[in-house]
Amino acid sequence: MIAAPSSGNVLHAELGWCTDNGCFNPDRYPGDAAYLRWLSRRADRANRCAFVSAPDVVADAASTLRCSEPMLGKIRAAG
């Protein structure tokens, strides 16, 4: 399943999951600090997580690198 801070989805114990950050619609991305808090609250389920999306900018690779690179270590540290 795909979970995102703005979706309100409940992670079910039997399902694998991944994240969507919501950056496609800027109004749906909660901001870096809130996104990291959201991830940290799910760290106990990290063993079932396929991947976590870093913040990105749709159709702009250079901007994506600028905003995602500083977050990569913080995402790993969130669990």
C-alpha cells in the first residue's frame, strides 16, 4: 500500500507499504519537519517498507536534487 501524510491511511500489519510525500500537489506536502515526524512515528514498521520518497519537484531534476539531497540522511535517521 502507499501511505502519505495527507492520506490518513492506516498501515495494516499484514501489508507491505511505501511512502508518497505529496509533493506533486504542493498543498499536500506537510513540510520537511512534519514529514520526518510522520516517518518517525512509523519506524516500528520499517521492516515492511519498500521505499520512502524524498521531497521532489515534478519535472525538475535539478530542483529535486537540491531539495531531496539534504533530506536523505534525515529520512534514514527517521527509521
